[in-house]
Amino acid sequence: MKSVIPIFLRGEADLPRKTAPQETLELPAVPKLSRSAAIAVAIFLIAHLALLIGLTTPDKFVFDEVHYVPAARQMLAPVMSQPMLNPMHPPLAKELMAASIETFGDNAFAWRYPGTLFGALAVVAIYLCGLALFAAQGPAIAAALIAALNQMLYVQARIAMLDIFALGLGLLATAAFMHGFRKERPHALFAVTGALFGLAAACKWSGLFPLGVCIVIVAVIRLMQGWRTLFADAKPDDWYRPGLWPGLSALHVALCFAVLPAMTYLAAFVPLYGLSLPDLVEAQRRIFADNTTTAIAGHTYMSSWPSWPLLARPVWFLFDKTAEDNVSAVVFLGNPLVAWPALAALAIVLRDFVVARRWDAFLIAAFYFGPWLAWALLPRTLGFIYYYLPAATAASLALVYVLRRGGMPRWLLWAYVGVAATGFAVMLPISAAFIGTSMQTFNRLMLFQSWI
């Protein structure tokens, strides 16, 4: 236990003489930028093309598109009619849908196309997170593949809802933070982090949850540095070092994690409200009121946050009979061959964070549990499994972490990617409406009574 107990020092005179190594401990270098950029572009193009296949099926509203597409249409009017549609969410995602409708026409492709862009960006962001955590191309690519094969991202990126926009921007911000965490001077990357989180929140307020994780991480590290905390047996992969970010002042922290997010967030409201301060304030009051009110009426597919990692209650976005024995279905469920093994992987990640103090395990745990457990703090009783999407996507990093841990053979990670791909293929008939399936197959895939 001695190795995991921090030493608290009260004054400069009490500092041990040999503390310099803690200031110079080096982490593995991230792979070459040019190669990483080329791979990121390739991942984006492949993911984007995959998400576009069969996008216009069905050519009618699916699930909550009935709320968001009309709100986007309303924004295109020369003078927007009243009352404003869907005022309970910020406008950025709906503005992007409106721009797509303006460009491609008012059709199913235009409604859903922006989501495919941000879905592909989310896969790229997981790759970038993997580069920061694992400092190797193979594991980073594997993490991106597992995230894409988890079914949740695929389904959510092909429907005109807000969550995929917040996810893509939020994961890009998380990647910037993870890369900044490794550096002595993270100022620029932390500024990018804050700006992107502001845009994520301008799509949906749940985009604030990972920003809160970043603020807590920085606050805890600065607090420990203020207490002059040292680990008795400092190691290169400790999540905390007393010399971390030596030039990062309180002003920089405030600018990166408060001022910049606020500026980019509010910028999304300017096309609707101009620079009218009363209107901007009233818009925030309305969003807060609508999103913190305890729901009274139930919903067929509602579920509570503890059940989401278990895939206890999916959401049926679409279920249409296309023939006597055929259906077209879109079920937001997740790939059981990814979601359930991820829970065991996360237990190992937590163990390594607590016992071995590993910085990569620390960040994975923070960005999984933070965005998920934040829902436990809200007074709303109406919840859905797609709220779990950011945490479920981050869980791919936990799986890669465990499969390359210790003496694990390299082929095991890629064998698991194959297992995830098999699960994705099996679930695809109930994830993509353009494929369709028989009632017999549909019933076979509905493994539990709670899935029906």
C-alpha cells in the first residue's frame, strides 16, 4: 500500500532533495503527425461513406425527427414564425440541419446528412484519443473500429437528432484535452478543448458533461499541487505529477474552460436572437427550465441510467411492416459483444487507476463514468439509452487498453475487433432500415422480454 499513498508536504524546506525526476518523467511520443493526419482522413472518409449507404430509408420522419426537422425548417423562413419550435434545446445542430435542407432540398437525405458527418468525426475523435492514450497507430485504429462497431454510433448518426452532433464535437474536445494532458504546455490544446465543448453544448446541453470532467481533473491536479503532494514512488505513467503544466495559470484555466466555451456556445444563438442580451438570457432560462423539470408522463422506451450499460431497454426508432413476414426496423440497442465485455474492461481500468495510478486508465475512467453518471444528478425521470452514447463510445478505449495490457499477444486485439464486427453484422438488420429482415429473425435478435 505504501506505493499508492501520496506524501503531503507543508513547506519548501520539507521537500525531498531528489524530486527532479518527477519533473522530467517522459511519456511515449505520439506517432508522426503527417501519418496520423493521413490515417484520420482515411478513417473519416470510410466511416462517412459507410454511414451514407441507405440513408434515405425510410423517406419519412423517424422517432424524434418529428421535433427537430420542423424546427430546422422554421429557421429557413425569411421571418421565423412563432412560437419557436423545440426551444428546449440549443440551436446549433438544428442550424446545421437547416443549412443541409437549404443545400440539398427538403428531403430525408438533407435531414440526416449532417449527422453522418459528425458520426464520422466521432470515429476520428476516438482514433485521436487512442493516439494520445496508447502512442501507437494500431491500438488507436482498433479503438476507432470498435467504437464504430458498437452499433450505437452507427444508428444515431443516421437519424436527424441532436445527440450525434454533441458526440462528435465533444469527442474531438476530449481528444484535444487528452493530448494536452501529456504536455508541459497544454495551453493551445486546452483552448481548442474549451471552444469545441462550447459548440457541443450549443447542440445539446449534455455536451457540458465532459467539459465538467475536464474542469474537475484540472481542479484536482491544481489542488494537489497546491498541497505539495508527491507520490512516494513516482513513475512515468502516474496520472498526477507535481510538475505538471508549470506555466498554466488560473487565468489560462478560466479562459480555456469557462470563457471560450461560453463564447462559442453563445455564438450559435446569434443567428436567431442577434446580440439581444434579454433574448439570449431568456433562451437559456427556457432551456434550463425544460431540461430540469421532472417528467410526469412515462414513455414506452424510457429507461433509467443504471440500466444503460446492461442494454436493458432499447429504443425502437422504427418498426414498419414491409410485407407479410418482413419488417424494416431501426433499434437503438448497441452491440452486446462490445457493450457487455466493456464492463469487465472498465473494472480493470478502475483497478489500474486506483492501484497503479496509471494516467491512461485515469483518463479513460474519467471520460466514461463522468458523462454517464452525470445523468444520475439530474432531477428528470425521463431517460433513454441513447443518453449513454458518449460513455458507450468511450468504452472502446477501455477495451483496447485491456487487450494490449501486460503480456497480451498483439493478435488478440485484432481478433476481438473481428468478434465486434461479427456482432455488428448480426445486429445490422435491426439497425439499418434499408436492409430489412424477417419477423422470425427480428424475434430471434430480441433476446430479452425487455427488448420488446
